[in-house]
Amino acid sequence: MARFISQNQSDIGLSPFELKFKGKRKSDKTHLRMMDFSADSMVELKLKSIAEALPFNETDTVSWLNIDGLHDESLIAEVGEAFELDRMVLSDVLNTSIRPKVVEHDNCLFISMKMMRYEEAKNRLHMENLSLVVANGILISFQETKGDVFEPVRDRIRNGKKKIRNSSSDYLAFALLDIVIDNYIYVLSLLGDRIETLEETLLPEPSENALFQINSFKREMNYLRKNIIPAKEMITSLVKLDSDFIDFETTGVHFKELQDNINQAVETSDSYREILSDQLNIYHTTVSSKLNDIMRFLTIFSVIFIPLTFIAGIYGTNFDNLPELHFKYSYHIMLLVMVILSGGMIVYFKRKGWM
Amino acid sequence: MARFISQNQSDIGLSPFELKFKGKRKSDKTHLRMMDFSADSMVELKLKSIAEALPFNETDTVSWLNIDGLHDESLIAEVGEAFELDRMVLSDVLNTSIRPKVVEHDNCLFISMKMMRYEEAKNRLHMENLSLVVANGILISFQETKGDVFEPVRDRIRNGKKKIRNSSSDYLAFALLDIVIDNYIYVLSLLGDRIETLEETLLPEPSENALFQINSFKREMNYLRKNIIPAKEMITSLVKLDSDFIDFETTGVHFKELQDNINQAVETSDSYREILSDQLNIYHTTVSSKLNDIMRFLTIFSVIFIPLTFIAGIYGTNFDNLPELHFKYSYHIMLLVMVILSGGMIVYFKRKGWM
Amino acid sequence: MARFISQNQSDIGLSPFELKFKGKRKSDKTHLRMMDFSADSMVELKLKSIAEALPFNETDTVSWLNIDGLHDESLIAEVGEAFELDRMVLSDVLNTSIRPKVVEHDNCLFISMKMMRYEEAKNRLHMENLSLVVANGILISFQETKGDVFEPVRDRIRNGKKKIRNSSSDYLAFALLDIVIDNYIYVLSLLGDRIETLEETLLPEPSENALFQINSFKREMNYLRKNIIPAKEMITSLVKLDSDFIDFETTGVHFKELQDNINQAVETSDSYREILSDQLNIYHTTVSSKLNDIMRFLTIFSVIFIPLTFIAGIYGTNFDNLPELHFKYSYHIMLLVMVILSGGMIVYFKRKGWM
Amino acid sequence: MARFISQNQSDIGLSPFELKFKGKRKSDKTHLRMMDFSADSMVELKLKSIAEALPFNETDTVSWLNIDGLHDESLIAEVGEAFELDRMVLSDVLNTSIRPKVVEHDNCLFISMKMMRYEEAKNRLHMENLSLVVANGILISFQETKGDVFEPVRDRIRNGKKKIRNSSSDYLAFALLDIVIDNYIYVLSLLGDRIETLEETLLPEPSENALFQINSFKREMNYLRKNIIPAKEMITSLVKLDSDFIDFETTGVHFKELQDNINQAVETSDSYREILSDQLNIYHTTVSSKLNDIMRFLTIFSVIFIPLTFIAGIYGTNFDNLPELHFKYSYHIMLLVMVILSGGMIVYFKRKGWM
Amino acid sequence: MARFISQNQSDIGLSPFELKFKGKRKSDKTHLRMMDFSADSMVELKLKSIAEALPFNETDTVSWLNIDGLHDESLIAEVGEAFELDRMVLSDVLNTSIRPKVVEHDNCLFISMKMMRYEEAKNRLHMENLSLVVANGILISFQETKGDVFEPVRDRIRNGKKKIRNSSSDYLAFALLDIVIDNYIYVLSLLGDRIETLEETLLPEPSENALFQINSFKREMNYLRKNIIPAKEMITSLVKLDSDFIDFETTGVHFKELQDNINQAVETSDSYREILSDQLNIYHTTVSSKLNDIMRFLTIFSVIFIPLTFIAGIYGTNFDNLPELHFKYSYHIMLLVMVILSGGMIVYFKRKGWM
């Protein structure tokens, strides 16, 4: 699980205009991909340099430039120059621990949020920062590494789905954000599955492992929430923002859907938090009730022998005058008394509901 | 109990215009029912196709088209074409895990929320998604399965109750929402009954079963709240929304009533949550106090025998010179001392309040 | 203690215009009382029918019609006709489990809230629903049973107190609401008294009864809050409401006072909730600390005898060659050793602070 | 510690115009004090009657009339007549359990809040209700008893501090409120001192007394908050209120400072609440860990003797054929075995970390 | 760790215009430093008196006057006169326990917040109050002691970074606040590191020291939050404030970034609070589960010996007629029975999962 916060001491006091990559380098190389499409045409290719992207920007088509890998500050600067982006945009792109945010600049809309992806092969959660720059006719997406959750959108473009091919870059931005949030919900639902599976094995057999799992689920949920809740705030201000780069007539209604989805994500995480806390309670109750049963059994077991041992002790004394010792069936009577006594105690304890 | 969230990986990244049924298929066939009424007339019939519904839409009467079963995407598309519904409305109708919402479109008002129904025969809660499309002179309701909570409204229409027969489709929408919320409260009151019944048996006899029940009630309450609270939000925005499809002069006041009712539902669920949490406390306290009583009893029992056994032990030693062994009534004196000692301890412990 | 919610299945889906009594019938008969007053005159009488009330409505005086008992739906309908009340008002009057609310209608202001009354004779809390209909020159109050908290207001009218005799029906409504809220505070203060009395006996002697009482106080407080908090909301919207039936110049300032009072009630209930939760903690701490003391004492008691018994056991063995058995003062030395040993242990445990 | 709420049953339903003292009579006599000042002059004297105060009101100077003791309703009525105060003001002045509030009347601003004072001599907190009536050129302060926190303000006036001598009655009101809130913070800081002192003695030695103190601090903090939080609300509405009696150009900025101060008070009380709750946890943990240590020690002590006693028991049996009894060094070997056995167990338990 | 609140009784009731240093004197001398810069020039020097600062104020350049040490009230007064500052500004500067705030005055903007600095050498947190006075062309910063977190900003100025050298005093104010908040996050991340390190050692070995650390981390986190949360409020109102001294076209966007950063700080502290509370739970669970294991082991150990000792006791009795004593292999059979019995019990307990 990733760390909750990190602040390099050397990054303190950097100017917001300084282009310095703040984060862990997660990829070796930078990859540039271009998808350029309109209702009728679609081009998809890998680029070798930013310069190759410029011609696409001059056409009427929608251009989607995707950049994987942020460690190369000079390349990011190049992007900035090519598309005339504010330096603050670039500085935000390079800060991978940034809080999800949306800022409207003069010539673009900047959106940043965490992208979660469950890597089935490695059975682990991958999280990285995603920045989107939305301008007229172009959308630039910045990712930390290759590999993302956007394939379905690319497929819709490739397959010539009408809506996306006819829409502008704002709709493309919506489609990307939508899929990011769908993945939040998917990741939550995977964790939820595990939590609900645990539930079923909790009551009959409260193993130490279950406790360990509950605590690790709590931690994971805490971590997911730490990333989802600020995203909810960001989506809310995106919906409220009267941006020039979003056509609120046509695309605005979709952005409201995002809000519903992320609200649902947050509410679900609330429910699971409560369930986890209940599970912890159930665990403790079951464990302590089991221990109580054992201790009660053992104590009662001891208690039954105590008077018996005492009686034997009495007839182990060496008094000269201890008449019972000399009767013929004293020993057998003693044994009988012991049987009756312990039987009586067992009945008594059973009646009291102690056994 | 149903799952808290589910997200099919294959549904991630679908266009909001894609008509794909997202949910569990709960019915085999699709049923179409039409009620068409005005102050003077009323027609009620089953339809075989959407086409049969169209003539009703052209009259001045209020038409209520009810569709049970959502798995047939082509039929939903047909409905969309017939009544010129936005594709987003249809896509929302097909998404049964949607968060309760209200959206005003150009030619209709879309309302979606969960419908709860307690099935007495099966003694279980049935929950499904309900979508309402309210337009001028027509209301279309989409349900996942046959069977709903709307019979009383149908009866009011059949029996020619003036208000509903004289009103427009917005009042019909209110009547349906009202009954849905009444069922929330009914389901809560049933759960509440069980909780309050449990209460009475809790203090005298805290069985493991009670604990199990408290936890299962908590889970159920959690689940109900997960569905009721977003509905409350939806109702609030419905009341605030200045929709063209609701006559706020005549029907608006009723929608405010809905708000009161759903608030009452939420507050009641709050109260029961608190009661459940108190019950859990009472359970734990009672169980531990019982255990404490047992342990204290057993411990005192042992403690009384300890010095007695010790005394017997002393006179069981084989010292050559142990004068007491040779007195005539030593044994009897020892027994007397033991009686006095144990009696004294019992009195002491009783005085201390330990027994 | 009353139930937290109740919803008759048969009442689900009733039209808001249906006049059906929803609640438990609490009185046998319906009683009508009229007080009609102006600065100079005052008439107080029991009415036999609604018809007798009508003449009072036509004068310039303020008329207060009080109706005890709501089960007679036809009589309520009659009231509605006589004073031209909206059917929704009547339907709300008949719904005794309604959430406190205030609605402005065309010709009247409708206010509904719970009325609490501590019945000293029976030592129990009586709660019922109160509805007020405020119109020009008339106030109609609907109660579930005979007996209410309004005697002081009636006395002020009878005794010719200037302010109330000179004011209009809005001031009368204020006076009634004021006294209802004063009774909330009074009931809270009675419960508070009992809570604070319990406090004093809690620390020295944590009896099971105290626990039972704390839990029952919590339940009662929960129940009071369930009724007071929505009333606070209602009062707040009443103050914000720019009603035609309240002269905000003269009477509005008094309604603000209501807000202060009910806020104080809610805050007090918050404080007592916290105190109760503290008391529960103190109870548990005291009980467990007591038990710990007992168990520690008993364990130490046992522990002291264990080595003594062991020593006696050793000299109870029957070895042929056990030299100590044959010395003259062996027995006495053993006793001495035992005394020293147990004394030493007692000193050790005392020094450690265990006894 | 004072009671949290009190409502005399006889005060229920009083008209808000009724002048009846509601509270506990705390002083024997009523004292009137007048300070009248302007930039150049200052007069300070005790008055015998309200009549003596009137001339001061007619001058251009600022007059501060302070009244200690509220039980004399006729005198309060006299004040009302002399300064033409609304009866509601007087009724609020007489209600000492009133919630802090600010109301603007036609000819004055009414402010009411609790005044706390730590009486060092008696080592206890004194709390009473303070009412301020601010009008042009005059401020009337009503206190329940003689003795207050205002001496520093009087000194500033006496010593001719420019600001206060040059300002109007609104600045005087600010100065009084400021000192009241400073005393809130001072009282909090005294309690805080005691809480932090307790902290230091908590971990090493968790005495019962510490527990008692934590609980009593919690109660005190609860009580302080009950009075400070509504005062915060009052100050907030005072700042928002666009009163004619406060010159917002010159004095308004000071009132904002009050807000900062009272916010700080509330936040500090929040912090201490959390600390107290942490202390409670630490107490419980330390106590239970101590007990656990003791029980573990005692149990291990017993456990070591159990097999030893068992061995002795075996050789205490009287079998005819028990060969070991007849070897020469059997006894000594048994003792040796016992020493080795118990030594082994001690080593084992130490290795396991149980001792 | 510093105290949570402190209020000198002697400071109660001071006029807001009184210049009195309220706080602990943390430095011996007052140091004045001036940085004066424009796009082309930069001067940095130590001043001996306020008078030396005045010439810088008359130029077009940006002047940053930094004052370390606040105990010299006359010097602060001199600053006030030199730069014509409101007395309230000076009084706020001298109050080091002031709540973070922002106030716009006629000729300057006053900002005050806590400055945190982790002193690596001394391994402790240094916190002091920072006041900024922002006016046209000048920024005055007041610190309690020498040594601050501003070196990176000074370096940017010294190194001629364009943005800061070309901007006005509002941008300088942003740069200082930015670095203060970065240090909040840095301090949080250091504490976070320690918390996460503790986590790893918690489960295997729950030492008393871990508990001590958790509690001390909680206290530290509580203390940090006490200072960060009001700063968040302050930043929010700074962003909302339409101040004349901040150019919202150019610098405003940066102030919004501050908001994001401080929100992130608060959210992170929330997460760590939750983690700490989880850690406490884990600690308690692990400790109690360990103790339970020990007690269970010891109890079972005792229980196994109890029947054995009892059997030996029986054959230690001295009955004349105890036939088993006289059989040849009685003793050996008894030992065999004992082995079988104890073996059986061990098997039974293992099967039950008790061992």
C-alpha cells in the first residue's frame, strides 16, 4: 500500500513556475500517442516528438494527445510551448501528489485526479495521477506510466461510435473521467467482495487471520477514501464551474452523471467502513465469548474436584482417633459420597446454565 | 441480503448512449400495462406491443404506461422512439444500480429511485429499481419485475376518486412516489417491530442468538439507509427543481409532503441505529456481568476450601512428634474448626457483598 | 414508552385528500370548546356542534376553537366545511404520526407538532399530536385527547391580560406554541433531575439497577429527541416563513424567542446524552474495578496457601528415609516456617501494591 | 457544579410581557452604579434610585449604568420606564436561564450571555447571566450579583485611556463582551492546566483518584461548552447584525475580534475534550495492564507448585508395594526433581516472555 | 510539546490598542533584515533601526522587512509609526497566541498564522507565530525568534528568479505562506513516517513502548491539527476576501493553490488520526489475545493435574479397609491410569482447539 503523504524536503519552497518533476519515477521512457478523429475520419499513431503533434491541432478534428511518463521535464516544457500552456499547468502536471483539482485557464481547462486500476495479473491496485488539459479541438492527457483504463474509449472511437465521433473534446474529457470513476467503483466492488466473503467465515471461526484481514481492509478502504473523497469535491466544482471549454447544453448533463457516480462510490465506501467496524466488533465478541466458554468450563472442572480432594485430605490425616477409618465400608462410602457430590454439583451448574 | 455495490467489469466505459441492460435479470418476460383515465373515463388493459400504446398518448386523457422487465433492450429502445425520449433516459432506465436521481429533459422529467416491498408470503424484502418518465399527459413507469406497490393507486383510479381522475400526470407521479416512500416507512416499521421485540428479551436472557440478531438487524438497517438516504436527496432536489412538468401551484405542495415523509423515515432509521447500538452494549454488559457472577462464585467456592485442605494437609504429615494427632478429640476439633472457618469466610464475603 | 414509528399497511397509498383517522384512538368522545375574546369581552363555553362555532367567526373578536378527539372523521370534515379548510389540512390533522410541520395555505396557516405533558398523578409522560389552524380572527386547535398544557394561556385570557386580549390569533398561536416548548424543557428538566440524582449514587454503589436506569434514561432521551429535533426544524421554517397570517412587526419577534427556547431544549438534551454516556462508562469502570479487586484478593489468598499446602504435602510422603520426620521439633519448625513464609508473602504483595 | 437546566413548573406559560424573576435569587440587595464619561470628564458614583440615573442620560457623555441583583421586579420595571425599554427586554433580563442572544429593538440593542469568573479565594467557578442594553449614549448592564469581571474596563475609564473615553457606548459594549470572553478563555486555561498536570501523573500511577478527576473534568468541560457554544452563535449573529447601535466603521472590526476569540475558546475546549477522552483510555489501559501483570504472576506462581504438590501426593499414598518409598535417597531425589522441575518451568516461562 | 492554551490573568481586559507583548519571550534581541528587489536589482542587509528601513519604502522596488523578536514593544510601536500601521495591527502582532486570521485594513492587509519548523539538529518541532503585513510595495514579516523556513524564497530572490523578482509584494506574501504550508505538510509527513514505521512493529511485538508512542503520536497529531485547522479557515477567507492588496488577476490563482495544499494537509491528518485509532485497537487486541493465550495455557495445565492429585489423595487416605492398597501392582496401575487420563485430557483439549 502506498504512503499517505510524502513531501520531499528539497521540494519545499519551489516556485509554482518551476518545472520540476515531483514524484516517484515510474516509467523509463516517455510515450506519445495521438488519436485524431472527426465524424468521418480517424487516425491513431505513436509520435516521436511533440512537433509531430502540432499539425493535428490545426485541423477541425478532435485531437487526443496522450503522454505516458512525466519524468522528462524538458519534454513537458516542450508540450507547454507547443500548445501555449500556462506554466502553472505544467507545474501541476509534474506534481503527482497533487490534490484532485480543476482550474480554468485562459486557453484551457485543467483537470487532475487519481486513476485507479486493478491489475489482475499482479493482483494489486495500481494508482497514478492523471492530468487532463482540455482546449478547443484538443485534449492532452498526462499519465505517470504506460497502461491505463482508457481502452474502452479508444475502442468507441475506433469503432466509429457516433456520439463520441461527433462530439468535441469536452465530451472526450467526460468519457475519460467517467471511466476513471467507473474504475473507482470497480475497485471498491472488488474490495467489497472480499469484505463480504470474510463476513461469512467470521462468525463460525474467528481466526487471527480474519482479524488481520479486517485491519488490512480498513487500511485499504481508508486509502481509497483518501483519494476518492477529494475527487468528489473536484467533480462537484467542475459541475458548478461555468467553463468556456465545456458546452453545458450538450455535455453538461453528462458531467452531472459523474457526480451521481462518485457520490455512489463515496456512499458505498461509507457502508463498507461501517461493515468493517461491525466485523471488528463481531470478531472481538466471538473471540471473547469463546474464551469465556473455555475458562468457564475449566473453572467448573476444577471446582468439582476441590471438595473431593478436600474429603480425601481429611481421611489422609493421621489422627489416632479417627473413627471412620476403621469401619469396614468407610472407603466405599467415601467414594459413593464423592460420586453423589460431584453429580450434584454438575446438576446444579447445569441448572444454573453454567455448563 | 443484496450486495452493496456491483460493477461489471464489462460495463466499464460504456457510452451513456449505449442501451445495455446493467443489472441482474429478474423476470422472464416483459409486461406492458396501460391505464388511461380522465375525470369521466377509465380504460385498463394489457398491451402486446409499444405500438398499441401510442394512440393513448394522443388523447387528452392521462395515460399511465407501466413496463415490467427491463432485460429487453430493443423494447426499451422502441419505447424511446415511440415517445421521443432522450437516449440518456433509456440508458438510465436500463441501469438498475443507478443512484436515485431526478433529471429534467426537454420533453420529460426523469425520476429514478429504489422501490421496496415486503413480501409477506416469502418473509423477505424485495427491492428493485423504479424509473418514472413524466411528460404532458403521460407517465411511463419502468420496473424490474412484475409485482409492485402501486395497487392502491390503481384502485383509486379504478374507483374514480375525484382528485386523481381530475389531475394530470404530475399528480400521478406524486401518488406513485408517495406510496413508494410509505413502503419505506412500512419496511422500517417492520424492522423496528422486530428490534423492539428483541429489546424485551434482551435483558433477562442474553443468548448468542440475540447477538446474531442484533448484528443482522444492524446490517439490514445499514442496507435500508444506503437506499433511503440518497432517495431523500433526490426528493429534496425534486422539490427545489422548477420543472415544467410539475404544476407547482396544485401538485407542488404534495411534493413537499414527500419530503416530510422521507425525512421521517431517515430520522426513524437514525433512532433505530442508536437503539441497536445500545442493545449491543446491553448485550455485552449483561453477558459479561453474568460471566463475572459465575467466576466470582466459583472463585469464592475454591477459596473457602483452600485453608480447609491446608489444615487437613498438616495433619496428614508423618512427623514422629505431632502432639495433636494423639489427643482424643483432635479430629472432631479439627472438623469443628473447619466448619467455623468456612462459616466465617462465608459471612465475611457476604458482608463484603462478594456473594 | 411509545413506539418509534408505526405505519398501518392499510394506510399505505391513501390519497392525501382522503379523510381517514391514522393513529390510535385515545379518547371516547369529541369535545368542542370555544373561547372568544377581545380587549373588552370574553366568552368561554362548551359547544355541542360545529354549527355553534360559526357565529363567533363572523365577529371581530378572536375565536379559539379547541377540539379534543380526532377519531370522528365526519366531524373533522364538518369543521373543514364550516371554516373552508383545505382537505389537505384536514388529512394532516387526522394523521397523528405526522412529522412536525408548518404549511401556509390560501386561507390559513397550518402548524403541527407533538405536545408533551408530564402527568404527575400517573408519573408518566403523555405525548400527543397537536394541530393548529391559524386564520384571521380564529385559531382552531386539534388535540387527540382531553387534557392539555394550555390552562395558563386560558387563565391569561380569563384574567384579561392586556397583551393577549389585545392581540390577534397569531399571538394566541405563539402563546400556545410557547407553552408547548416550555413543557418540552420541563419534561427534559424532570428527566435531567433523575439523571443527576442517579449520578450521585453511581460511584459509591454501582448496582445493576443503576445500569438498568441509565439504559432506560438513554431510551427516553432518544425518544424525546426524536420528537423535539423535528419540532426545532419546524419552528425554524416558521420563523423564516413570511406568512400572511403572522404580523411580523408585532408577533414575529416572539416567534424568534421560540427558536431560542427550542434550541436550548435541544442543546440540553445533547448535554444529557453525553452525561448518560459518561455515566455508562463510569458504571462499567466501577463495576470492573470492583470485580478486579475481588478477584485479586481471592487469587492472592489462594496463592499464599499454595506453598504451605505443598510443604505439608512433602511431609505427608511415606518415604522410609525422611530424616526431618524424626526430629523432635520438626513439626513446630514447619509451622513456624509456614507462618514466616505466609507473612513474607503478605509483606511482599503489600509492598508491590497488590493488596 | 450547577444544574444543566431548570424549568420551574410555575413559570410555564408566562406571558413574555410578564415581569417575573426567573432564577435563583443570588443577592440580598440591588446595587446601582453609574459611570459617566467623555473624553474630558469622568464621574463614578453609587446611586440610590433609578431616578438619579436619568440626568446622566440627557448629557452627551457616555453613561454606564450597572445594576447588580435582579430579584426586585419592580425596580427592573422602573428601569424600563425610565429608559423606555421594551417589556420584552425587561422580561429577558429577568430570565437568568435564557440562552445567549442578541436582539435589536427600536431604541436599543439587547445582548445577553453567561459571565464566568474564577473565584480564587473560594477556588470555584462563579457563573451568572449578564444582560447588556446598548442605546445611544448609554449602556445598562444587569448582573445577578455584586462582583464581576469588569474592573479592568473601569480602570481604563478611570485612567482616562483615550480610545474608550473617546468612543461611544458600542465600544464600551465591545470592551465588556471582550473581557467576558477573555474570562471564558482564562477559565478554560485553568481547567486545561489541571488536565495537563493530571496527564503527567497518569501513566506512572493510575490511581482511582485520577479516574475520578478525569470524569469530573469531563463534566466541567461539558458544562463550560454548554455555555460557551451558544455564546459563539450569539457573537456570530451580533457580527452579522447590521445594528443601528453599533458603528460598524469604527467598532465593527472589534466585534470580529470577539469572534476569533470565542472560536479559539471553542476549539480549545474541543482539544481538551479529546485529551480527556484519551486520558480515560490511557487510564483504562494502564489499570488493566497492571492487573494483567499481577494475575499473570500469581497464576504462574500457582502453576509452578501444581506438579510439585502432585508428586508429593503420589508418595503420600499408602500402597503396600510402592518401591520408591524404600530406597535410601528417594526423598532427596524427589526434592531434587522438584527443584529441577520448578527451575525448568521458570526458565520456560521466562523464555516465552510470560514472566 | 507546547501548551494548548494560555491566558495570562494580567492580560485580561487589555484594550485592543494597548501595545503589550503577550506570549513567552523566545529571543534575546530583535533583528531587522531588509531585502529590497526589483526585476533588475537586489539589496539584502541587516538594519540597526527602523529608520534605516524607511528609504526603501519610497522606491518602486518591493521591500521585505523581516523582524525577528517581538518582546520590544517600543520597537513594534516605532514600526507602526514608520509605516502608519493601525494600532490594532500592532496589538495583533504582539499577541503570539492569536488565532490565525486575515484582516484588511485601510492601508495594509494583515495575515497571521503559526509557522512550524522541524529542527533536525534538536529533533523537535519548533512552532511560532508569524504575522505578515502586506502593503503596496512592501511586506513586513514579524517572527518570534531568529531562524525561519523562508531561506528558499530568499534564494529565489537572490538568484534572480524572474517571477518573484517581477512580481509585487502580494506574490511575495503568497511565496511565504506557500512555504509555511509546505512545512505543515513536511512536519505531517515526518510524523506520518514514524506512525507508519510503528505500524510494522506493532503486530508481532506489542510492547508497552508502542502504546506510549501511539498515545504520544495522538497528542502530537492533536496539537498539529489544533494549529492547522484554523489556518485552513484563514486561507479560505483570504481567498474569498476581495482585498485591494492582492492582484486577483495574477496572484489570486496562486492563493487558490494554498487552499488545495492546506486541505491536503488537513485530510492527511484525518487519515493519520484514523490510523492511530486503528493502531490503538490493534494494540489492545494483540495484547489481550496474548494474555488470553497465556491464561488459557496455564489454566489447562492446572486442570490436567487436578484429577491426578485427587487420585493420589484418595490413596493417601488411611482407611483400614482400602483393598486397592494391597494389590501388588496397584501403584503401577495408578500411575498408568494417571498417564492415560492426562493424555486423554490433552487430546480432548487439542481437539476442542483449546491448546
